[in-house]
Amino acid sequence: MIDGTELADSFPDSLRAMVDDLRSTLPAVPRSEVAGLIAYVVSRPRDVNLPHLIIQPSKEV
């Protein structure tokens, strides 16, 4: 289940299984929370620098 990252390639099997179990029990990020975060970011003054925004849900809604 852990994919999309080079870090996961270095995990030993036991740790990979533990992280997969943890991620499978976490709730998904609701669309409204993602929308609220995006609205917050775009409402910041022009002199505020937010170079990265990472939203990483544990599963799809």
C-alpha cells in the first residue's frame, strides 16, 4: 500500500506492514476539509509565501 515515495522503498518488510496497517485504519480526509484548506491558502495576502501544500489522505473518499 505504501507507494509514491522513495522512502517506502527503504522500509524493511516488518515496518512496511506496520505502516500499511496504520494507514488502513486512518479516516479519509473529507472533501470539505480539503476545500477549506485551499480557500485558506488562496485568501492569504500576496506577501505571504506558501510554496508547498501537501494533502495526503490515507484513503480516497
